[in-house]
Amino acid sequence: MMSWSDGYHVEAEYTSGYYKELSPTMQRFSALLNGYDLPPVGPNDAHMELGFGQGVSINIHAAVQPGFFIGNDFNPTHAAHAQQLALASGAHTQFSDESFAQLDARSDLPMCSSISFHGIWSWINDENRQHMLNLIQRCLKPGGVVYNSYNILAGHAAFIPWRNMMVNHFNSQSGPALQRIEATLAYIAGIFEKNPQLLEQNPSLKNSWGRVVNANRNYLLHEYFNANWDCFTLHQVADLMSEVKCQFIGGINNNQYMNHIHLNPSALEQVSNQPNILEAESWRDVLVGNTFRRDLYVKGGRRLSQSEIVARLKNYRFVMAVNVDKFGSKLYSESDGREFSQDLFEPIRNLLAQQDYRPKSFQELLDVTDLNKYNWSNILQILLFKIDSSQLHVCATHEVSNELVTQARNLNTALLKELDYNIANVYLACPTTGSGLVLDFAYAWALRVWIEDINANDQVICQRIWQCLQANNRFLIDKNGNQLNDEKATYAFLKEIIQDAHQLLPIWKQLGVI
């Protein structure tokens, strides 16, 4: 008889992370760019997240969004952590650790403006996917949105038989799960070493194996070693969603605005010549070997014209999340040879940095652009690149009330306290954006100290970080990969980071985290 875990591993906790795609702000923005305007945000909105993991994303969004958030994750350890965060923030939430069947059987669930699930679709069986569809059919309001992300067959086809052999080898062993993963990876690596042509002749398999062998082991346990690790085509998922009256409107990453940059000419022609977004995205998946989709569906939405999209877009505001010097003109990174046209990019960057990084509307960005040479979509492309790299955030369209600010600060205090024993990145709630902010460990410590005492000097920050490292028997790594074991070397390394953090203070104030 199957245990309560339904074949999903619970020996080790899932990794803690933040996913901005789950934010109602990001979903509204992306839906607009895909041509659909969601109903206005209201204080009585309800949002549901299924399979919330450690509960970081849902708690951040509950703290900085109006309305009520209901979440379910059948792992009670995850649900307990999520409840602790909710108690700290005081946000309006309800969390449970029920199975999807139990959740589906409940009669007290609210009608929701959004229902979201990240990756879960690929990790459960058909019976549980049907329970999720039942919940969407019963609990999603007309005009509501569904976010669903899942593995795509096109990019994983070559790896599926290898994943199956990995699971067979994993299951043939005894002992702790993480030890069995290490043994399994070593076993498969040995096969590839004896047969190098397997990877050399199959780039897709080589890429998949590279992702696996370099991944966090807790993540691998939950991602690849469950009873289910299912891959789909977009058409398969869209057909199932259509049965519960939900229409595919596009990916949350808005490929249609970026395809001319991402695709070679022949692939671009094939994708561009399709009659609708479903066919265009399906062909794109096959042509680029896509491995993962992040999709939006609406229940009864009305398609907007291009002029309506632009009119609504003009009211959206955007805020930098990095110092202006780090807001570079390269498409992807400083090592990327491609960059935006300077006469388009520089006025936008300069405007975004003005007035201590005050959020700027799309209309303001239009006003500083040479519209004889460029148009609104050229501006949007820059914004989308920067949003994807987390250098830029979309601002919330709702009013940021005192209640939301208080909830965010309460939650952030709790999240920053985890620095005492968790030497890792920190995820914080931003009232201005209705989303989250990711901070590296040292930057998060600087922010924590300044929240406690805005006049604290750099020496105090260095001392707090060093004490934390010592208490947890950990150390920092410098830019050259050297381990910093003594206090003097650690302080010298932190000095540059803290100077950069000083430059970020006005940005953090605009985001509402200090």
C-alpha cells in the first residue's frame, strides 16, 4: 500500500527558494503582455498555491498583496515552517498539509483570483493531477488566472531513459536517501566515463547530465527520484486545462517579445508564422529543446488589442534592484558581446536611477525615448531582460497600505533572523513590488544591522557577520576561490561588499525593505 507521501520523497526537506512567477504582480503584468487584462485587485481577493514547499514564496506574497492566501503542501514539516512565517507577518493566510484528494473533497475553499503551482504538475500521478484540475474548475473565479510550470518532453526526451535507470539504481540500495543519490550519481558517471561518446554525440543528454550532477542534492531528491517525473508537451497540458474552462495565453516569460533575439532566423520564421500563441510556443519548445515551461491560463478572459495593451502598460511602474553601475547594457552579462543600443538604453537607465531610484512609469520611459527611431516594444525588451535577471522589478498595481508595509517588515524581521544559523541567501518581502527580493548573505546581514540601527558603522556589520560564521563553523570564499579562515582577511573581503551595500540603501528604501 502506498504511504501518505504517494511516492514523493520526504526524507529530506525541499530546498528553500523564492519564485517571482508565483507573485500576483508578475502574473498580472505577464497576462497583460500576453494580451489579457485580469480583474482589478481587491481586498477580498483569494489566491491559492498548491505544493508550496518551504512556504517562502506564498508568505512573501501574502505579506505584500491585498486579500487572503490559501496554501497546501502535504509535507507537514513544510506546512509547519510556512505557518511559523505567517504568524510572524500577521498576514491573512490558511495553510494545510492535506493530500490533493483531501483538499479536493473540502467544501469550504474560497473562490480564487489565482491558483498557482510550481513544478508540482510533473511530480505527481494522473490521479492527483485530476484533483488539481477539479480544484481549478471549482475554485477559480471567472477571469481568474492559473500559473503552471512543468517539465517539457522536447528537452528531456534523451534523458528520460537515464533518469529511469538512475531511479532503479537508487531504489536497489539501502540507507539514507542522500547517500543513495551520491552512490547513484557516481555509478552513472562511471558509465559515461567508460562510454564518452554517449555524451559527446548527444548534446541534449550532456546538458541534462550537467544540470543533474551539479545540482543541490536535496533538490535532486525531490526533482528526479520520486515515483513520478513526468514530461509533457504544451498541447497535452493545454488540452487538460481547456476541460476546466482555462485557456492558454502564453508563457510568463513573454517569449513573443524576445524571440527575434533568442532564435536563429529559420527558427524565428517557423515560430512567427504560426496562427496562434499555442502553436508558436509548441514549435519553439521543439526547436530550442525547451526543458521547462512557466505558463499562464485564464478562465474566460477577453483578448486585448495592441493599443489596449500599450494604454494599460503606460501605467505600470518599474524600480531598479541594483546600483546604476551594475545595471549594464549587455543583454545577459558583462561577458556577453551583445548589448542594447546606447541611445536607447542610456536614457532609460539614467531615468530609472534619478530621484534616488524612485519607481518610474512606462509612460515616463516613453517620454525619454527617441520615438522617431524606437517604439514601445523596444523599451519593453530592455525591461524584460532586466526583470529576468532580477536587476529590475515590476511595481504592484494596488495601493501599498500601512497594513502591507507592517506585514512585510514583520516577515522580513523573521527571515533575517534565520541568518543566525542559515549561511545562505535571504528572500525578503517588498511592499512596493508585491513580490520578493533575493539578497546574498553578506548584503542581507548589512541590511539586518541597518534595520536595527541605521547609524551602525561598517566595523559593526563585519563583526556581526564574523560572529555568525564562527558560531556556525563556516567561512567565506573570495573572488579567487580562496577560503577566508581568519578575521582580518574576512573583514578585508567584506569591506567592498559593505561599500556596495551603502549604494543600495536608497534602492532598499524604495522597495520598502528598510
